[in-house]
Amino acid sequence: MASKHVGHAIGIDLGTKYSCVAVWDDKNGGAKIIHNEQGNRTTPSCVAFTDSHRLVGDAAKNQAPFNPKNTIFDAKRLIGRKLSDSIIQADLNLWPFKVVAGVNDKPMISVEYKGEEKLLAAEEISSMILTKMKEIAEAFLESPVKNAVITVPAYFNDSQRKATQDAGAIAGLNIMKIINEPTAAALAYGLQKRGNCSEERNVFVFDLGGGTFDVSLVTIKDDVYEVKATAGDTHLGGEDFDNRMIDFFVKDFNKKNKVDISENPRSLRRLRTACERAKMNLSFVKETTIEVDSLFQGIDFCSLMTRSKFEELNKDLFVKCMDTVEKCLADAKVDKNSVHDVVLVGGSSRIPKLQNLVQEFFLGKDLCKSINPDEAVAYGAAVQAALLAENLSIAPDLVLLDVTPLSLGISIKGDIMCVLIPRNSMIPTKHEKLFGTFEDNQSAAKIAVYEGERTRASDNNLLGLFCLSDLNPSPRRHPIKVCFDLDENGVLKVYAEESKTGKKKEITIVNEKGRLTAQEIKRMIQEAEMYKDDDDKFKEKVEAKIALEEYVYKMSAFMEDAKVSSKIKSSQKKNIEAAIGEGRELLDGNQQKVETADFENCLHKLRSIFDPIIV
Ligand code: ADP
Ligand code: MG
């Protein structure tokens, strides 16, 4: 069990598109979703860089059309992957920002910040979003927050989980636990809808978001939540449906106008926004029109999209979703007849066709749509955070048992995958196995650790390679014990030991997947402080400017009010007008050249002239 933590503990759903933060509320015996400063309960997972400052969340998303190259989204698609990963390669064409290869083929996002190029890892972008969510919670709780539970797609692999932990560390958070998104949703469902169930219930969670798809079968009995199986796709979601529509219209536009807009990022971006809006509308209406003024070379774009056309464009993707549902049930060894509740979460689960398919699959069962699909994951994360936190008197008393999504093993002779921990094993777990050396007097044993379901080891995902060296000279089949230790976050440690001598070695997966080193994380924490410093300075400057603006406004209003201004001497009037002029000049001038102190000094001067007059 994880140790108890002191202080507030929050739950963060770090989504591809939107993030959401919640905290346990003792008074109401439930989690509370915290709204951001714009009053929104979810915050865009978006970070932007300009020549003067950095923006995170709504502010970043709002300026995206004017600054596409420096507005970063989709960091969750990049995290824990290599640049050469085919999934990343396919996405590269669609992103308006630049991604280049770093050390070990690690994808690095290139942005221009304050006129200089900066290379950022996906972990850093994610850490900025986490920091934002932390600040949203701190504003609400009126106290600092250190502890958090972060959710990841159940189907995230070892490197993606570790990279998410790193992002938390850079954000200065103490990550109490990483939990799976559908599991969090099941927790939210169990607590909000079911109360205490003494009968065992099989709950199927269908979570389709912006970029990822996750399903889980969870059984709930009394206070025990046990994940029986999980399945998913870390690259299937709303954005793929948008892409299908975009492709369709690009071709259509080409046919009608004989021009290709696919090379123009700005046109594509505008078409993308319009397509996503149309897709969302189609969840409520049967047809919708898409209009983009002057989409390309002055040509306006206007077209109709029907719900049935949209469904046809995405038919195979919808079928793929249902295959995953089937796989999960098979793994859980639960018949669809025995599923009591089907819970839909994630923005894309609002698509009517998908709802029909899911309902049909579960033989007409009513789907539970009453928990908020955008908030359920953060809600569950906050419940888990409360469970791990110390300061709560009436935290819910639950037990959560989760599983690992992918089989873990090592490569043995003939490139065969020898599984030590089968997929859907309950975590935490530990497995060991004895292996023999291949040759007589073998001096070292190479151990390659893989995750995945394919028989041939090299078809799976290589997590790391290590070598147990200086073995005692012995005949072949000299025993070596390999031990896999999977912690409650689904993060793996591997040890190998020469049985006879007890010589031990622990694997370091750092380089294989381009995981950040402790040093890099330290540097990134320092840089995060620098960004925060810049942000604070920027905020101070804005505040100083607003204070001056308000004061100048007050002075002008005074002068315009003949009744009051007529009472003062003309020399004073002259002074005031000159001061107003000076203030305006500063406010309207080149803001790059003005410092916070300039605004403050000016305000000070104006006050010394005007304050004595109005007293
Ligand atoms: P994530 O967890 O990946 O950030 P969300 O669960 O917030 O994603 O879902 C975002 C996705 O849901 C986006 O692709 C968005 O277009 C899609 N979405 C939101 N509302 C609707 C709707 N009414 N119909 C179809 N898709 C929707
Ligand atoms: Mg989500």
C-alpha cells in the first residue's frame, strides 16, 4: 500500500484535449469538480508561447489561430514515444507545430519563445498543464497543493506511464498514484449512482475521448472495485473522426475548385475547427452545414454534412471500437449478458451511432449517460486521492484493484516472447522465473524486456535491454532468476540474479525509450520556475498597466464632468491634462519597451498630482 500523505490531495484527469481537476469534499461526501478562472469545469490541454510570455489553457487555445506554430496541443499523443513511432509520423503532418528528433530519437517540440527557439519534451508541456490544474485547485482551496493522483489511459504502456510521472515531478507535484481512466470513471459511477452495492455488479466502462479509447470491465461488490480486464487503443478518438471528415472535404474541395489545400496549415486548421464543430452538432441534429469564408485563395467553402455520411466515413473506426469491447469481455471472462451497467465517458461517447452500436452489442441494455462524461475521470481520481490522503475524516472507504493492460516478458532463444506477467494481471504483482544460459561458460546474459501480445518477441515493444555480466564459468543451462516487479502504478522494475552467487542487477529502461534522466528532470524543474517567474512578471506588468489605465480613466472622467472640474484652478487643470497625456502615451506606446516599473512610476506621478485635488 502507498503511504499516507498530508495536505490537500487532488485528482487530475490529464486529457489529450481537455483536463479536469477535482477534490474530495468532506461536507458533501463526494468529489467536487473545480472550475478554472474562466468559470469552465474543463481546461484545454494547450500551451502557447509568444514573444513576451507563455499561456496555458483557455488563453492558449483562444489565440491558437493567430499563433499556430507556437500553440502546442496533443502532448499526450507524444509522451513516452519515439519520434520514429509510426503513430507519431502519421500525426506530424497534421500538427501545425514543429517536432524534431532529440537524443535517442525522443520527439522534441520546437517553439519560439521570446524570440528564441526552445526545444521542449512532451513531459514539459504536460507538466505545464499539470501546473495549471494545480493552480486552479490552489485558487479554489486557498492553500498550496502538493499531492495528486493523475489518470492515464488504461492502455498506456510502461514508458508512457513513467513519462507521465516525470511530468508530475517537473510540475512539482507529489504523484501519489497513477490510475487508469476507466477505473476512475467506474469509481465515480459506483459512488454517484450505485451507493453501496451488496450484490456484485459488473460495470462496463466505455471511454472514448479526443485521442484515446479505453474500455474496462469492473466488478463492484460492497466497497471493493476490481478491474477484471481492460483493453483499448492509445490512438483512436475524436480527432480521428475529425480527420476523416477533413480528408473528405479536402478531396471534395479539390474536385470542385481544382486546388489542393492540404499544404496550407492555416486553411487546414480552419477546416479542422469547422469539422469538429460539425461533428459535435451531428450528435444532436441529423445534418449540418459547414461554412468557412475564404478557406483558400479567396474561395469560400460551404458544404452539407449529414449524420449518415459522417457515420459512413467512420464506419471502420466504429467497428474497431466494438472489436475492442469484445476483446475486453473475453479477457474478463464475462458474458455480455452478465454486464449490469454500461457507463459511457469521454466526449466522443456522445456520438449516437456509437451509442447505438454499444447498446445493440449489449442486447438493448439502457446505457448509463447520467454521469458527466467530461468529468467522471477527474471525479474518480479525486476519490482515489482522498483515499490516499491523511487529513480527511470521512474519506470514502474503498478498495481499488486494477490490472496491467499488456503482457510483460523477456525474449528467449529463437526470438520467442516468454511472458512473466500476463496482461490483465492484478497489480501490484511480482513474478519470477528461472532461465538457463544457452552456452557453456557463458560470461554474460543479455536480457531483453518486452511488452505486448505477439509470440515473436521482436514484434512487441522493447522496454529495455540489460546485461548480467561476470557470470561464474559453468556449463549451459546455468540458472538465472529473472524477477518482474510491477508496482501499483503499473510501472515495471526488472531484476536478474545469478542464482548460485546471488549477483543481482536491476534494469534501467532510461535510454531505450528516451526517458528523462534525473538530471534532466532537475533542469526542467528549474526551467519551470523560470517560466513561472516570467509568467509572474508578465502578470505584474499587466496588473500595473491596468492600475494606470483605471487611474487615467478616473482622471479623464473627472475632467469631463464640468460640474466638478470647474471648481479647480486652471493651472491645476493644465497639470492634470498633461498628466493624462503622459499616462496615455505610455499606455498606447510600444509595450515591449515598457517595464512594470514604468507603469508604476507613472501611476505614482499621476497620483501625486491628482490625489491632493480630489481629496
Ligand atoms: P480527452 O480525455 O482525450 O481530452 P475528452 O473526453 O474531453 O477527451 O473528449 C474530447 C473529444 O470529444 C473531442 O474529440 C471532441 O470533438 C469530442 N466531442 C465532444 N463533444 C462531442 C459531441 N457532442 N459529439 C461528438 N464528439 C464530441
Ligand atoms: Mg479523457
